Amino acid sequence: MTIDELRREALGLDPSIRASLARELLSSLDDLSEGEIEQLWLKESVRRHDEVVSGAVETVAMDEALAKARAARG
């Protein structure tokens, strides 16, 4: 089963079951070592960098991002 197939299956679950699964998955990350966490953040930063470089996403100025966040918060 691929990640996409697993994601589709999980999103099709009843919301209360999805919430329980999400709690379990998040809880499982508490057992990671500092080195494992650092590797995950490194992998994520490379993924985000690649998205910007490829043009898949555009950057937003910090002032603009904060203004949008404040407006959304009300």
C-alpha cells in the first residue's frame, strides 16, 4: 500500500476514528530521539527548499503572512 492509498483510506474513516488514529500517530512521535527529530526536520526543510526552487510554491513576505494570519484570527 502506498502513502497516497493509506491517506485516502484514512480520510475515508469516521471522524472520531480518524481523530483517535491521529492522536496515536502523533503520540508515536514522542518516542523519537533528538537525532531522529533532527533528521525529520532536515528532510522537511530540503523538501520545502525544493518546492520553492522548482516554482511549485511561492514565498510570501513575513509582513504579508503575519497580516493574513492576524486577519484570519479576527
